[in-house]
Amino acid sequence: MKEYLEALKKYDCFHGRTRRKEYWIFWLYDSLIMLLLIISAFVYGYIIGDAAMVVIFALLLLYLLFTVIPRWAAAVRRLHDTGRSGWWLLTGLIPLSFGIVPLILLAQKSEPGQNKYDAK
């Protein structure tokens, strides 16, 4: 949980580096929160009615809007840790690539020692 909160605190930090473990633990907690919101929307929508589903999906939308910049910042810092520019995230926008290139780059090992993206 520490990594998740740390990434949220660094929501505006697009420089520096984030280790692989830190990034993927943040990603895991972020995905679990979204999954719980989606499941609860369907469960409460089934039990209580469509109004509950709409309210919880609105909460999911607010959560997504709240965390979009921290997600991008963490991914950019993770790419910096591999020695690449954050612009590599845009390769996920190439049609039919399905975001595989950024996923592979985010999963690679860290560049040993200092690189040009280290915080100064």
C-alpha cells in the first residue's frame, strides 16, 4: 500500500525514476480498486437496482479521473528507470498494437547505475 500512496503523492512528478516493484505494486492496487468498484456496481445494481449501479459507476469514473495523471506519471518514471523517454508510452496508441510495446518496456529491468533521468 505504501507504493500506491507514494505514487499518488508524486502525481505531478514526471522526472526521476520508479523501480519495477514500486510501479507494479501501484498498478496492482489501482487495478484492484477499479475491479472492486466494477464488481460492487454490478452486485448492488442487481440487489438494489439500477440507481445503485449508476452511483457506483459514477464513483468509478471519478476514481479514474482522479488517478489518470498519477498513472501516467508513474509510467513515465518507470520508463525513465529503463533508460527511455516517457514519450514511448505513445506507442500504445498505434492501431493494432494493443499497448504491447509499452507493456514490454514497463516490464523490463532497471538500468543499472545512474542515467540521464535521475533526479537532481
